[in-house]
Amino acid sequence: MQEKDKKDWQPKILAILCNWCSYAGADLAGVSRIQYPPNIRVLRVPCSGRVDPMFIMKSLQNGFDGVLVSGCHPGDCHYLSGNYNARRKFAVLKPLLEYIGIETERVQFSWVSAGEGERFAEVVTKVTNDIRKVGPAKRLVKGVVSW
Amino acid sequence: MVKALREEVKRLFEEKKVDLVIGWGKGSLPMTATPIFINKAEDAERLIWDETCSNNLAVYLTKDKRQLVKTDQKIGIVVKGCDGRSLVLYAVENQIQRENLVIIGVPCAGVIDKKKVLKHIEGKEVLSASFEADRMTVEGRGFKTEIAKCDVLSDSCLNCNHPNAPVFDVFIGEPRKSDSVEDVYPDVEAFEKLDSEARWKTMVEAYSKCIRCYACRNVCPSCYCTECFVDQNDPQWIGKSPEITDTLIFHLGRNLHVAGRCVECGACERACPADIDLLKLNRKISKEILERFNFTAGLDINEKPALASFCENEKQDFIMG
Amino acid sequence: MIKIEKSNFGTFIQNLSADYSLFAPVGEGQQSAFREVKNAEQINTHIQITQNSPKTVFLPQTEVLFEFSGDDIQSEEKPAKPMFFWGVRSCDAKSLNLLDKVMGQSKQRPDDPAFQDPYWKARFDDAIILTLACNEPASTCFCNWTGGSPFSKDAGDLWAVETETAYLVEPLSEKGEAFVKGLSGYDTASEKDKQSIAKLKKQAESYLQPAVDAETLKEKLPQTWEDPLWDEVSAKCVNCSACAFICPTCYCFDIQDEGKKDKGKRIRTWDCCMFPIFTKEASGHNPRSLARERVRQRVMHKFRYFWEIYGESLCTGCGRCVRVCPVNLDIREVAKQLLEADSAA
């Protein structure tokens, strides 16, 4: 990677948000005019339990520099237990990706409620800064793989 | 031991307790056993049980591979510890009718990995092999070598803590006492200590060898989906070529699908024609699940797999505070 | 017949690699394959048979047919140097000829280039194949079943035997003649050398097990179509494609587009008749939905269908599938069982 490219580079982050909490939280951040980095692309899903680990791996493969998955706080799931099931999946996925050598910053999880516009902005800021630090994704990206 | 097994199977047929028995028979190559399906008492003579019986026979009870097995038949199946754990998994996941199954347990001291033997003798061809308690002798044209059995045991057997089937109807001989009392993961811990770049490099090097033959998936007792995600093409999740990211995502996807369900029998690794140590990822997941959820797959017929259940107040340190 | 002393082998290989892309057996055991080499040290000269056949070079597991961007289409250039294959076993040399019948020539429309595969032809037509006699066939070898033999000269452009001290090389085709003419400074093989060839040949043949006649099998196969024996022989098959992917003559492939929007590449990648999805139709119907039908297809294709079209068996008896099968489904046993079965006509 050239120095020049590094300066211009902006991380591209996929934010997979659950319809009932985090998506509404993002909406609240928007209507409240809270500033957060414009690096995320939002994918709305009915529930964090809908998130197949495959979505996350495919996003990285197709060139996203990072993925944020956010759902309702434990106990608040619209479908009662979707986020608990999601939590178990993530508990396995995250260490597994780290184990094979994917930077731990690239895949992150959070709980953001519909009322936490402020928090949503904080989460996105943190994730963006984290990914900025580790730089452009190179490892699991199709056609780019290197170390 | 073999004699007792044959006697027992003969008795099961004679008492009409089984219509079909799945076991291991002598293979066509040295150091190789092969799955056999027998349907009459006299064929019990074809059964063997030794350190070459490495296939996990539970796989033949899954829907797609039930070629000779009819659903209303009484089936006998010879199982090692890990095969027995697969049966527990099937019972938990409603894949078998327990009452139609006669589980014949055999005590297992580990099976050998042929590929390790071949590496030991630098690719020379083995024409015959014989086994003693703790060593094996291999012979070929112009050489005869003794190898300590522990050097050629399948990776899955090295840290195995479950030598006997957890659930069985008959047991041949005495159940074997396990060498250790808890599941340990020294191999995983060693790999975790490497830095991220080294881990990634190792992975890419290992999985670049994959030819996408799906032998690992197809011998895996926990992989019994009628349509695998890798075969789906609308949407197509994974490219068909052995391109490294597609290959890695296939393997990771498979690992995640068998997370909390993998019994670590090592069938995948022994089946791999490209010699990839596939179990490395499965064992990482098993370790994680044991540490977090205190769960080991295939031991308790009344316990749901780890990823099919949850506790409300469990540790969530991996989620942003 | 010329004689290349082993002491000169290094120089011979060095010279070869200057004029050709030189491929030779490399690596041990499960990692062994034909790869490009630059010098003799890289070559594994004592290997019985490589795990991966030379097919992987001529018909790679995946190749890019062309790249596209909008209406613009770019395909790869022809390789600059022709390939030279050192140390191909007779079964593998034959397998390349069999593949050429399908990919390179076309029996039905021999003069129509539209029926010839340009990617195959670009690699195969100029390539020189040196068939190295098998001094020590493996216990899994059964080339004698399908008309081959360890010292067969039926396929390849050059033929060579490894003796104690030298490689003895003779041409088999016009390409081979031209190659040998281009060599200078090598002795011709003596009468004594020829005697040692005869001795090695006899010894090699003694290692093989008695042959089963593939032609009888071919005659028998049509009658076995409904035989319940297929249930038995296929019961243990787990439907992976290990056998097909290491087979030197399996050529089925899938063509896929990879890319985004109007930019990407069209790739050709191996496929396998053992996969249920191989024959699955858009309606959801699968004419070969059972393992029995798929195993039968594979055996029939190797020992019957190909024969009916091209006049010989598609199996060359290299024994690779016997070695890699994770459940020890041995094609030799299957053939024997089929021959013994008393299927009704």
C-alpha cells in the first residue's frame, strides 16, 4: 500500500442493525443531529438473531473493512430470545475469526436500544476509529489475500 | 475382543434383535478398515475391531447416506467413543429412533492416521502392517520399520477423553479408562500464542491445499443437512473454485455449523486427501464452548447443543461495553 | 535410443528448462504433483506415482476463460514456451491422450474448431510428454486391467527407462523424433542397456496383480443396470469427490461467472458426478438422486460409456482413487463383484 493511498483511505464498514432497537437508535441519532463518522453502510435485519455468521464473513470477503452487528439489549428482544441466540453465535464466531488471524477489531458487536441515539454515535465512532487503526482489510478479501 | 464382537453380533441376529449391523471389515489396503453392512448371522465373521477402524460409522444413519438402512429396521451399530457421541447428538437432534438402534460399544485406545504412517516412512509404500500393544510394524519392498503407535495416532485421539460410547446397549469387553479426566486443548493453546500474522499465514498455507472435494463434510457425522450451504446457488454463498477466501469461508462456515455439535472424531482430517489438519478449527470452537458454556457435545442425551440454547446472564465480554 | 548418464542428468534438466516450461514430479506423498521445475534437485525421482496427476496442469482445477468488463472481453495469452513433462507414468500419459479425445479432438465433428477446446489445445498440442517406465508399480496399480503395462509405449512423445546409472530415452512420436534429433553429445544405448531394460520390465510386471479383463466387464455392465449389487457396493460411499478430483481422466467441469455487476471473470472449475447437485435440475428434480445411481454412473462412464464412444476404457488403472477414498471403496473390488454377479440380461 502506498503512503498516498493510506491518507485517502476511508474504512468501509457494514452495520447490521436489528429493526427494533439499533436501527431505531441509528434513526434517533440522525433526527437528533448527532455527529458520527459516515463510514457505515446500514443493513437492517429483523433481529440480531437473523444474522448468519456467513453474512459477516461474506462482507469481509467482498471488501468491507469491518462489520458491526448491533441488536437489542439482553432482555429487550422483540422476539424474546433472538439476541440471546445471536450472542452464542457471536461468542464462537469472534474468537474463531481471531484464531485464524483476522484482526479482532474488524468484527464487533454491540447492544443499542431505540432510545440510545447518543450511544449509537459513540459505538460507530469507536468502531470506525478501531478499524482506521488496523487499516484496510487484506486478509479475507477475495483477490487481495496477503499478510 | 474381535471374537467377542462377532459372537455378540451373531447372537443379536439369532435373537432377531437386529436386521442389519453396521461395523468395520477388513479393507483392501494395509492399515485400512472399511465400513461393512451385514444382514445375516454368518457374516458376523467379517467384522473386525482394531486401530485401523477409523471411520465414524454414525454417518451411515443420516438420511442421505441411509442406503441400505430402512427406517423401520432394527439396526445394530458398532461404535467407538466418538461414534457413540455422534449417536447421542443424533438422539438429541431427533435424527434416530433410539428404540430401533442397538448400540454396540467397543473400548477404543485410539485409531491410527495412515497419513502419519506414510510420513514416518517418507512416502514409501506399505505392503503389510501389523499391530502390537504400543507399536506397529510396517513392511514394504526393501524395508521393515517399527513405529511407536503414539506417533501415528490420529490427532483427534491424542487428547481424547471419551474412549467409550456414552450410551450403549451392549459393550464388548471392559470399558476403557480414560487417561485424563478433563478435555484439554494444548494444541489450540499453542496456536493461540502465535501472533495474528503467523496464524493467518499458517491458515492460508494449510487451506490453499484444499481441493474442495468435500470429503471432510461428507464423512462428518455432524454434517447431515440435505442441502449444504456450499451447494446452494440461489443465492450462491460460496464460489465453486478452490480460491483461498472461498475455501476458508467454506471451512469456517462448516466449523460454525458444527459448533457445539462436533464430537472431534477426526474423521474429516483422516479423510482429507490434501492432508490439512482440519480439526484445528473445530477444537478451537470446542475449547471456547467448553470454557464459556461448560458444554461438551455428544455426552448427555438430555442436553441441547450449546448453540441451540442460552442462559440469560452469561458472560458477554466480547460485546462492546 | 539415447543414453543420459545420471551424472549428466542435472545438465540435461537445466538445458531443458531453458527451452521449455519443464514439469516434473515434485514433493512427497500427499503433496506430490507435477509442478514447474528449474533444476534436477527439485525433482522427486523415486516417486512411484504422484498424488495429483498431470491433468491438473492441462485441465487445471480452476482456470479463467476470460475476463469481462462491460462489452470488453479479454482472454489469457497462450503460454510463451511449450511444456515438457518429465517422468509421466504410462497410465498418466495414456490418460492425457484420452482427455485429448474429449477436449482436443472431436470424434463427431473432427474438423470443426468449435468442437475443440482452445484452452486445452493451447497447452496440450505443443507439449512434449516423456513417459517414464514404472520400475516399481505400487500395490494399488492395475494398469494391466485396462490394456496398459508399466513399460507401455502406447502414449507419450518420448519413452524413458531409469536404469542403475542412466536414463535411456527413445522417441515415440514425431514430436519426440524431432526432440531427440535436437539433442547432441549423448551416447546411444548399448546391447547391455537393452538387456537391463528387459530385466527391469519383467520385474516390474511381476509386481502387478493378475488382471481382470476390462473388456469382459464392459460387455457385462449393461446387464447390471438394475442389479441390487449397486446398493451394496455404493452403501459405504459418502459422495465426496476425492476420487474424481485426483483421477487423471475425470474431466467434468462447471462454468461460473465471478464478479460484480458487469465486471468479472468467467471461470471453469472441476465438477463431479458424485455430488447430488451435479445433476439437479432447475425444477428440483434430480435424475441421479441416490448414491447408488451416482456410483453406477461413475463406474459406467469409466468402463462402459467411454468405451462405447471411443473404443477404450476411461480408467487407466493408476490406482489413485483406491488410495484416497476415505471409506476404502476400491474400484477393483467393485469391478470384481460386478463380474461375479449373475445379473439377468
